[in-house]
Amino acid sequence: LLSVVAGTSTKELMEGTGLEKVARCMPNTPARVGAGMTVWCTTPSVTTQEQTNIRDILALFGEEIFVSDEKFVDMSTSISGSGPAYVFLMMEAMTDAGVHMGFSRDVAEKLVLQTFYGSAKFALQQQEQQQQHLSTLRNAVTSPAGTTASGLYELEAGNIRTTLQDAVWAAYRRSLEMGEDSNNHNNSNVGPRNK
């Protein structure tokens, strides 16, 4: 059994189905275009060959990462599983700003989509070459007293880092809560809470 159900542990899946060979994964919506990120684990009874078969299936949808500890599947739900929604919200806000400035919605959206696509592609290339940390890439775009520095100042003044981190923690806590049942009371009181 290969499950994509958020918050349902392999133990619950085994109990509910009677199967001992269970794989649990958390893909994301970019998998629909072969650019997804899927984190997955298996029960101990899944053989190495079966894991290879699962890896081959998941690789059809983009990148995959096997984790030996199931807790990382729940954690990944909050980053890569929910992450596209965070990115889409940022894209939407930037597009709206472009329209407010005077661009047509089509042009503003194209500017934003290509910027996100190109930035992600460039960052992935740098990661593969183990050349630059994300902060180095950001700094390379930021001239002293320039337009980017002014924009970043506003983002930092608006606590974008804390807000994004809080969103990830909130999604993780919710993933743990979704997995709670009468036999498994996960502690969803994890991470910082600024509210």
C-alpha cells in the first residue's frame, strides 16, 4: 500500500488495512507537472527491492526523498506539502502589486511567474554544484542602498521570516493533530508560537 493521506501513520494504515507492507508519502501539487517533491517512508517489512520500485514510481512525479523516521513525513507536509500554497500566495501578492503599479494582470503575472521559476531553477543549479547558500544568492541581487535593499527592508520590517516560519510550524502542528486518535496522542504543542 502506498498512501498519500496526510496525518495517517503507517501504524494506522497497517491496522486499518491488515497489510504489513506500507509506504507513506507526502507529495505536493507540482507533482502534477513532474516537478514535485515527495518525502516517503516504509514499514520495516518492505524489502529493498520494493523500496526501489516505490522510489521509481515517485520519481515519475519529480524529486523524492526517503526518510527512515516517519516523523519527517509529517514535517515535510508543512514545508513541501503545503509550501506551494505559500508560494502561490506570494506570487498573487506580487502580481497584485504589479497591477497596482500599472501593469496589466497578464504582464504582471508573467513577470512574477518567470521570476519564481528562474529563481528556483538558479537556486537548484547552485545547490547541485554546491556553490552558494541561499543567503549568498539573495545578497548577490542586493546592491547597497538599491531597490532590492529597500524592498527587502520592508519585507524584514513586516516580519516575513517569522511569518513564514510560523506558517510552517502551524501546518506541522495541524499535521500532528490530524494524526491523533485514541491510540496515538501526538504532541501538537511543538515549535514557537508568537500569538
